[in-house]
Amino acid sequence: MVKARKYVVRKHFEGFPKRDDFHIVEYELPPLQSSEILIKTEWISVDPYQRAYNRKFPTPFDQFGFIVGTVEDSRKPRFQIGDKVVAHCSWCNYCIINPNEVNSKLDIVYKLPDLRGLSPSLGISAISAVGATAYFGFLEICHPKAGETVVVTGAAGAVGSIVGQIAKIKGCKVIGFAGTDDKVAWLQNELGFDKAYNYKTCNVNEVLKIAAPNGVDCFFDNVGGEMSSMIINHMNDFGRVSVCGSISAYNADVSQLPKAPILQLDIVMKQLKIEGFLAHRWLDRWPEAFEELINWILEGKIKIKEHITEGFDNVFEAFIGMLTGKNTGKAIVKI
Amino acid sequence: MVKARKYVVRKHFEGFPKRDDFHIVEYELPPLQSSEILIKTEWISVDPYQRAYNRKFPTPFDQFGFIVGTVEDSRKPRFQIGDKVVAHCSWCNYCIINPNEVNSKLDIVYKLPDLRGLSPSLGISAISAVGATAYFGFLEICHPKAGETVVVTGAAGAVGSIVGQIAKIKGCKVIGFAGTDDKVAWLQNELGFDKAYNYKTCNVNEVLKIAAPNGVDCFFDNVGGEMSSMIINHMNDFGRVSVCGSISAYNADVSQLPKAPILQLDIVMKQLKIEGFLAHRWLDRWPEAFEELINWILEGKIKIKEHITEGFDNVFEAFIGMLTGKNTGKAIVKI
């Protein structure tokens, strides 16, 4: 018998999640049934959507998340013992999954792509839902053209940092906003952003006048709210906004959403297109994104930073750290 | 020599336009030059964009607008004396236009389409930029499907009333919001909207729970602001919002735009697409819209109401009346 541990949400979050909203359950895994596989977790991903989706499920529920692990036992021929896999399951150290059972779009399990020597942790960072989010959310919604000006918020985060680098590969001018001076330095000095600013200490409106004198063509928005309104004011005719996240509002009371200057005047006058997306819209095309991202990483065109927390007992700390912007690059936990 | 009169804007509007922001200039028209045509105005259109675009030009400038008139003299073979024409020129009783001169997208002049017996005033109401706005802005951006639920704000206005009727033709359920009980009654009893509400006296959120229990698929937005945020909260996954206007904000100080609950959370979670447009994006396809709209009007599928003010000296009153919602249907002035 294998002893397993997992995080269970026992109380819906109010404002920022609290440690006490979770408890860790220890239990004995049952024997494998037909089609099931047993995975030993090696890496756990903490992501903003885990905050945003919290009220989609009645409590108590297993905290969902992506993991990278190794198959330790299998009753499913497609998965062999020793295979590395990526699964959307729970924050757990061991789990049993039936890859045939797809109850929601969140039931995802696939073999780790051939990372050609890169760390398996990339299976939940760059070469993952996160990479697919950056790749499709930017390219399919913003349709960037060489020479255009792109603004990215949450630019030092897992998705934003990849979006900015893809924009550079596509020949765009890239302006990033992040929340600490260290992140800003990393974006400019290591990732090749043309300009990066600390939104907490700059005047977004004033810096855009300087950094984007010809206006903004594409805006990849992770943040929402006041800042988005300000950036949208700087957009050019037929500008495209890809709305990936709204981290400024995830911890707000949904019945009392924050207010920001309205967008409609700009949307009409400049004929803007603003579109939101979830990466699994393109789930069948993720391998295409993974292939290209792996190439770019191996060619040195995309640099990946992982913000690694160690230990199963520290997943909550990694989660809250990510929500408060402590991470530069992708926040993950090594088990 | 022909004596002409026109409205000149001498002062940019602040808040609602004032009569004193305009003066009427009387002057002698010069003899026609090569390619020019002389038009005697019969109908003048007053529209929300005339408020919204006010600061696009330095003062003083001729107040722009669409007119229907008759060619009284012509040095341009394509236009014969007696031809009915539609022109985007000024609020004037006579004007000279050179159809070759296109300095901006607003320089438009074309022969009145064959209205097959309908009033020539339709050339600035249903069979005009207004009709094209409703037709393309709804069909090309919302892509309505039979059985879907469509919400229209400013539903009793020139554009909104046509959009709602096109939505009915396309087999949708249509919910309209307007600003008086008379307008609401007109929408429900005469235009065939499934439901209409007076947004000034209803709770938008509560009525949508009842009128759109399965959510909103398409939203044609003329208003913007708080109300738009509330309606967007009711939208379904992959909902489409066509942003046609933002009349709630046209009279606001642009540096101090009103605030409303942010949209980004819904945009992401429901993968919404919100797009603004100006009708001249499809200028080369306007005849296609005109043809179909004329058919629908003649078949009784679309009913048109014109809110007619009489007299050149009353154009300002018609304009401010339209901006304050006094019109049901298209506000026009008979000269």
C-alpha cells in the first residue's frame, strides 16, 4: 500500500487564500483498477487560475493543479512504468489517475514531451499549459506583426515572460510592466524587452507616452483593472487585446468587483478587439506550441526562469507567494 | 448667386453641447468649379457620433453630418440635376461638394439608392450609415445564431431598433433596454422584441435573470459603462459584444472617464470577444446592406420610425434632443 498526501480545500477563499482554508489529507491509495496509473509526483505547479476557479467547486474538494511525475504502476498500456507524465490532478505526492475518465476540460494527462535534455520541470512551466497559454493566447488573438508595439502586464510572470520573448522573436517592440525593480531589470537585461517598468512606482500613462510614442498595437493583459484602462487609452486603431488574466481582481469579492475607467469609448473609436481565452481552447494543438517553444529554448531565443520552492509541505507558501508576486518566472514546487 | 446657411462649431463642447457652441453662418455660394455639384438639402441627420467626434477638429469647423438633398447644378457627369443624393457634408441648407475630393473617411457622397417608393428620408435613417452600422456591426461582429439570446442597449434608438429587428429575423431571442416606458412599449408591441425594459426604472441584473435565464450570447452595446458591465456579467461562454457606441460617456471629460466594474474577469473566464467598429470599415459593402434592409422594410419585417424635427433653425434642438434620448427611432430634421 502506498501512503499518499494531498491538499484539500475545506473552505472557499475570501480575499487572499489562507493556510487554514486547506488541510493536508493522508490516506492509503487503493490497488489500481483497470486503465488506471499510479503517478509519483516530482513537481507541482501553482498558478493564478487556482485562485480564480476556487468557487467553481463545492467544498471540500481536492485542490487541482498540474504536476510532473513518474508512472510507478500502470494498468493502461499507453503508459509504462517509468514514463514521465504531466497531469492535471491534485496537489499531491502520489495519485491514481484513469486517463479514460474525462469529466471536465481540466482532466488532462499526457506523456511529458521529449524535452531534448531540458529539465522535466519544464513540463509544468514553459512546455505546459503555461507555454500554450503564452503561445496561442498571444499569436492567435493578437496576431502581432513585425514592427508593432506590444505591451505585456504581469510581464515577469510565467506567461508574460514567454509572451514578451515570443513578441521579440516576431520582430515587435516589447514593453513590459512588472511589480519589482528586480523583475524589471531581468526583463530588460536578460530577456531583451525593449523597455520594462515597475508599475508600482511609475506613472503608466507617462511612461507609455515615452516608450510607445506611436501607440500600442497589441496588449497582452494579465492584470485587468485601472492599469488595463490606461494602457488601452494608448492603443492604435484596430489594436488587439488578449485578456489572459485579471490577477488584480482574483481576490476581490465577485459581487463587488473593483471599478476602472470604462473602455467603450476607446473600443468604438479605435475599433479595438478585446478577447479573453483559456488555453484548453487549443488543447489539440498544444504539441505544436511545445515543439516550437522547445526549439526556441534550445536556440537561446527564449530564456526560462523557474521560481522553485522545495517540499510538499510548502505548496501553500509557493501558492500565496505567486499570488502576491514573489516569483520571477514560473512558480513551481519540487517534491 | 445662392445664399447658403450652415452651422459652424465655434467652441468645443463641454458636457452637453450648448446652442452657443454653434453659430449659423450665412454666405453666398461661389460659382461651381469643375467636378463640383450643388445640393439643396432636404433632410439633415443628427447622430451621437457628432458629439463624440467634436474634439477631432480645431474650432471653428463646419458641423459635419449626413444629408439627403437634390442636385440643383452639376459639373460632374455622374450626378445629374434632379438626382437625389446622400452626402456627408455639413448641417447646411445648400452646399457645394466635389465628389472627387476625399480628404478623410468622412467625405462620402453617393446617389440615393432606389428606395422603391419609400421616403427619401430613409437615405439618412434606415438606408444609410445608420442602417449599415446596425447591419454590419451586428452581423459581422456578433455572428448571431438562431436560438441565441441577444441584448441591445439604446434599443429604441436609430441603430438599436434596427439591430433588434435583424436579430428577430435571424431567429434570436431579443431583449432591449431603452430609457422611457413609451419606448419600451414600442419595442415590445410594435417591433416584436421578446422583452424590453426601461433601464432607468428596472434593476438590469434582476430583469436579465428572468428574461435571459440561459444567459446572453450576443450584446449590441450603444451605451457603455455600468450597464454594460452588468450585462456582460450575464454572458455565456464565447459570447460576442459589438461595441457600437458609448453614449453614456460622450459628454464626459475624456481625462476623467466614468468608472464601472471591470470586465476582465468575465472576459477571461467566459472567453468573450468584445469588438468596437465604425461603419465605414465596410463602406464598399454598404449597398449590400441597403438592398437587404429595403427588402425587409418592404416585406414588413423591419419597421422604421423617424423622429422628425422641422426647420433648419431647429437642427440644434433636434441634436440635443437626440443626445438626451427624446427620440424614438432615427432623429432627423426636415429642411
